Amino acid sequence: MAGKYDKQLAKYNDILSKKPNDPHALAILARIAIKENRISDAENYYTAILLKMHNHPESLYMMGFINMKRNKHTTAINYFKKLLENGKENVFIYEYLSSMDKDNRREYLEKALELSKNMKIKSKDYKRCSYIAFQSYAWKEYDISFEYANLAYNAKPTNDIINLLGCIYHHNEDYDKALSLFHEVNANYESKNPYVLCNISSCYNKKNSNKMAIRYLEKALEVNNNDKVIYYTIGSIYASTGNKKLAIENFEHALKINENYEEARKALEAIKE
């Protein structure tokens, strides 16, 4: 059975037989190799191009990408930096570099964000923007995360992104705004997502509304009654209000789920002293 790219392969291999190392033919063959998941072949084609044309943009970009996917970060960084030195910047290069170069992460994120803000955000940008939003949150670059989360929201207002925005407002101690977003997500999930219910509870706890905090944790238990952290958190709230009996009950329940849960064990020992 003939392959999808057989005619193109024959054409450009014929060109190479007459003009060895022709960069255009090599690039076409490399692209076909990528489509057919022949990554090593693509790497060989791009390497051959770079031997003759050291600053070939496509080859530098793809060699950076291939090495990044192989977790050869130092090599990938060098290829991407070469592109930047040649004035070939784009948002993807900066975002890739931010994921690999911890020391210069902030600088790359800021440059990527600047370029992203000057782009017309479309639904196809959701995956990219949401990924950087979540990653930068994990990296504790909360202001960058907030900007990317808003870009992702503009592309596609998913529950995940609305919840992330709530988490950022929570981190910034704007609990009313966080609550508004968490309640929106909770309604979308019809109160069946324990993680969101716990987020709502955390906001009420921060606002010193212990009854509401416990209420939403109990709602979370209705969805998942086998979560040790929820029982531990309920116990901690009761302990903070001086209700030792209910605190002990919840700490013990957490330990029934996981007898090695050290936080619950220490909390139980402390309240029994």
C-alpha cells in the first residue's frame, strides 16, 4: 500500500541525489519525517541543513523543540537562544525557555506575556495560555499566572481557568472576589466537585466564618467521604474554636482513612494533652 507522502519523498530524494544537501529538499523531507513520527530522521535532515546554513530558522527551532521533548534542556536552550540572537523571536520560544531555564524564567515569561498581549487571542490559544497560567502559578509567579489566566479565559472560559483565577485572588487575599469565582464554578459543577467546595470553605475560613467553612467541607464529604484532608481540615477548624470533641472525632476519622497521616496524628495528640 502506497504511503501518503511517497510521491513527495521520491521527488525530494531525487533532488538530493542530484544536489546533495539542498536545504529546501532537506527541510521538506524533515517535515515529512516529523509528520510520520520519524524524529531521528528529521533530526538528521535538520542537522545536515545547519552544517551548511548555521542560522537556518526552521532547523534551529525544530532542533530546539526535538531536544526539549527529549529532556535535553541545555541543548534545546542553546538552539532557541541562537534564534533569539538572530532576531527570530516568538511567543513559543520564550514560553519554552521559561519551562527549561529556571534562572531566567521571569525574564522569559515577561517577554512571552508581552508578545501574547499584542496578539489577537483565539480559542486555539487556550491550551497554550492555560498551560503557562497553571505552570506560572506552580512556579509562584502569581502576577504572570493571573495575566495568562485572563488570556486563557478570553480564549475559552472553562471551569479550570475560572477556578485558577479564584485561587490567584485567594492567594492575593481578595477572598470576596475568590468566593464569587468559586461559587460560579461550583454552580457549573452542581456542587459535585469536592476540590471547588474546599476552595469555597477556605475563603470562608479566611474570613473567619467558621460555620460556613465547615458547611462547605461537609458538602465536600457528601461527594467524597474518603478524603482524609477534609476531615483533618474540619477538625482543625473545630480545634481553633475550642470544640475538642468534634475536633477529636474528625482527626480520628482522618486517621481511620490513613493511619500514617502525621498531621492528623500530631493534631490529635496536641488536643488530647
